[in-house]
Amino acid sequence: MTFSQNLREENNDIFQAIFNHPFVQGIGKENVPKKALAHYIKADFEYLNAFINVYGIAISKANNRKDMSFFNEQIRFVLHSEIHPHHNFCEAIGVEYDELQGYPLPPTADHYMKHMMYHAQMGSLPEIICALLPCPWTYLEIGKELMKTYKPSKNHAFYPWINFYAEESMEKTTTEMRTRLDELADQSSSKDIGRMKEAFRKSCQLELAFWDMAYTCEAWPGERLVTHQ
């Protein structure tokens, strides 16, 4: 069993909880509340900006051009391709994409961003990959799971979103990250492996928390106080 296969097995409980989350299931059933979709886009737009920054730090820690090229490609993917599923959600709620940009991160998304930044700044390259990998990996499996369970036609409200994450480009990204991680894990000490596993597990848990944050329209305590005044 490879290191990445072991990570997937150890975190299967969280992957299953993500698949069963009402927001994720709501995508398949076409019944996600509009407020939740808007909250998700606001947070995910800023979260992906942080993701790009972490890729940039990964480039600075890479010691060969193959790794530099891969992370550079991922920056382009987020900038130019991963806007498409956001547009699908925007169309579903009838809001222009630029109207949902520039908002402060809710608590969970803020924590997730800082978790990634911590490992990017303080950790090794494989540790950074472990912090990043749960995002594309869980989304790939969500896309495949929704395709298998709901078999959406092109008339499905969220078909573009589901298809985007189930398609080959997301599989390619995940496979390449896993392959490189497995290579680096073979060269890592037991102490480093522990840190890598911790980074991966926390990112998995924060992926689950992110869905919950969006579904409940999570806000900072001070914002809730203002709302109720």
C-alpha cells in the first residue's frame, strides 16, 4: 500500500461524512438553499486565492523544475478553470459572480486558510502537499459519487459543477499530487511522516467543516450579534 493509499484509508470516515453531508447531497438532489450557495461562493473564492498563494510557496520550496512546473500549472487551473463551477452556482441563484467576491472569510474558512499557510511556511514540500491534497481529492470523489448516485443529465441544475469535478482534469491533478507525495514520503523520516499525516487529516476535517460552514451560513459571533440587534 502506498503512502497516499494509506492516507485515504485512514481518513475514510471523513470522506464518507463529506459524501453524506446535506450540502453535498443537496447538489445531487438540486435542492441546496440559495443562501448556502451564495455563502459557499463567497468563502470559496477567497479560499482559492489562499490556495494559489500556497502553491506559490510550494514553488519556492521545490528543488526541481518538474515540481515547479506542476505547481505553476495548478495556479493556472485555479485561476482559469475552477471558476466554472462557481459560475454554475451563481447561475442557479441568479447572482453575478463578481457580486460574491471580496467578502471576509467565515471562521471555518479562515481557520482552513491559516492551517494551510502554517504548513506552507513552516513545513516541508511533502507536508505542504498533504495540506493541499484533500481539497482536490475530496472534490474528485464527490463528483464521481454524485455522478454514480444521481446520474445527472445535462438538464440537471448542477450538472456543470458535478461534471467538472468528476472529469479527467481533476483526476489528473489528484493523481499527480498523490504520485509525487508517495515519492517524497519514501524519503521522509518517521517524524516528518507524522507531521504529513496530521496535515492531511486536519485538511480533511476542514473540508467537511467547510461544507457545514456554507450550509449553516456560519458567521463570526460579532456579526451574529449585530444581525440580532
